[in-house]
Amino acid sequence: MAYKILVVDDEKLIVKGIKFSLEQDEMDIDVAYDGEEALNLIKKNDYDLAVLDVMLPKMDGLQVCREVREFSNLPIIMVTAKGEDMDKIMGLEYGADDYMTKPFNILELKARIKAVLRRSSKHTAEKTQVKNEMKVRDLYLDLDSRRVFVDGKEANLTAKEFDLLELLMKTPGKVYSREKLLDTVWGFDYPGDVRTVDVHVRRLREKIEKKPSAPEYIFTKWGVGYYFG
């Protein structure tokens, strides 16, 4: 079955080129030219991935990403014309799974798309081979539906936040360096840096900890990394 991809950019020539290239790999492509249109399409359709430009009319890509994360774990690759590190980190902080900086090679974009889709498919396949749930105190993970509940209330995690939490919960007490978490959760070929891990841990704590500044689940081993306790 073909992957269904949404491509969002206000530059129609760029959209046309990406659409044509991905269709050569037998992907089913929808397009949008502004943030509001993109958000409406994501709400109505079941996409496998979205390629989302940061600079969009009506609603920028970061705002779209943030609103999507309120109801979906859809894999998102952000595209930005800016190259500053903080822009990249901000995109990830809003819930993006990866980023590309313009101008980019279409072959590299296709490789990134396939890598994100491959990781998503891999995690889905793995869940059928392991125990379907994990529970520690008030924290409950349903591995089949990839849903997380804290004291009976659902916490809406991004795909990477869920993967990070699942890894740490499976090995309580084991301290993972930021580099190890980056390699394991994002993949050894991921181009980001270790600050990505810090951003995701902070956001994860905000969602599952009663008091993020005094965590009960995810702890910091200063100078080493993070662990679940």
C-alpha cells in the first residue's frame, strides 16, 4: 500500500517538484499552500507523514506543528530557509521529527522521508513482539495504541516522546547518555545534536510529571545522562 504524504509550502514550484519526485516512488501525495489548509487536511485525512515548511501564510509551520501535536502523532519533517541552530531546535521542540534546510537536494529529502517512515514502521512491527503494556505507579503505557496515561488521564505525546519514554521505562535505573539516546531513538544517521534530547526530555517531563522541576519518573544523572526511576 502506498504511503500517503502531505507536502506543504507556499512556493508552488517547490511543491510541484517534490510531488513529482515522490510520486516516482509510488507515494500518494496531497499538497497545501498555507498553514490553515494544511491543518484542515491533516484533521480530515490519515497521512503517513507531512513535509511542512516553516514560513507559511495564514498560519506558520511551527504553529501548525504545535496544533497537530494536540491530536496526532503524525511524523513531521520541517523545512526552513533559515539555518540557525535555534530555529532547528525550535522546530523539534514544537514536535517535529526531523528538519531540512533550504535549499536542499530532493534526493536527500526523499532519504529523510524514507528514514522517518522506516522508523515509524519498525516501531509498529516491534510492538507485536513485546508485552503490550507497561505500568509504573500512576504511569501507564499501551504499546499497541501508543497511548500514555498519567493517573488515568491521557497525555498526548509525540512519536519521539513516546519512543524515549518507552526505552527508559524498559530499563529502569539504567543511565543513558544523551548521545546514546540520540542514536537509539532518532537513529545513528540523524543529523541533529544532543540538545534535541534535552528538549524532548523537558517536554516529556512537562506532560507526565506532576512537578517537572521535581520529577518522579525521569531523572537526570548530572554529567552523564537520563534514567527512569
